[in-house]
Amino acid sequence: MYAIVEIAGQQFKVEEGKKIFVHRLETEKDTILEFDRVLLVEDNDKILVGEPTIENFIVEGKVLDHVRGDKVIVFKKKKKKGYRVKNGHRQNFSEVEIIGIGEKGTIVRKESVKKEKAKKAPEPEVAEVAETRTREKKPAAKAAVKKEAAPKAKKTAEKKPAAKKVSKKKE
């Protein structure tokens, strides 16, 4: 199921669970919004087209974050005149996750389904994990490696010094 919805003057194709970036919305994070300008809905090869919008149909979304887009460089130049202007711009966006699509009052949010599944799943015990990690450590093996490396260093230090050359001076 997907829908074409108008958000902040632009049209977006949205599906449940999909994340989209729209022009900055004047809301706080974790706010649930209802978009009522639904232009088209497709559900199991059945297409509803609005004239211009579909009555009593909404798309619900949750504002996840407010971010800034990539920097766009605007460079203007006129040849042979010495006119050059360079400007940069970063657009403000809001990241919105689509929660549900449907008629008013009949939308089942995905968040409530996720919470029910989380309650049913058993939680692993943290104490057992900590005990298995401590058993795996073997500090005695490291000490044995250090003892073996020490005699090798002595053998290299016991080398005989090279014979000194004696030069004869002319008098």
C-alpha cells in the first residue's frame, strides 16, 4: 500500500515504515502529525484518485529529527567583466517516518505492534553473560610468553666485539 501525499507544498510517494526528508516542519521531535492532503492511494491494485484530494483519508507520520542538507554552491560569473559571486546554501529538513495510511480513525500504528512484540519476547539475563566473559581470560599464558622472550635477548648481547684496526702513522 502506498499513497501520494502533499507535505509542505511538495508531493511525496509514501509507504508505511518509510522515512522521508521534507522541508523543515515547525514541530518538535517525536511529534505525531496527520497529513490530510492525500492525492492518491493504491491498495492491492485498487487505486483511489482524489479530485483534488481524497476525503476522510490521512497519512500519519512521526518527526524523527531536524537536519540540514548538503551544501549547495551558487557561483555566478560574467566573462570579460570581472564579475564573480560565490554563495553557499544549506537547506533545513525534517526527517519523517510514515506510521500509517488509511481513513480517519482506522489507522493501526506500527509502534503499538512493535511494543506488543517486545513485551512477549523474553529478556536474556545480564549476569550470565558477564560470568562467561570472565572465564575466558587466561593471564597465566601471557606471563609464560614473556619468560621465553627474555633469554633470547641475552644471547644477542653476548656477541664478541669486532677487532680494532690499528693505524700506523708516518713520522
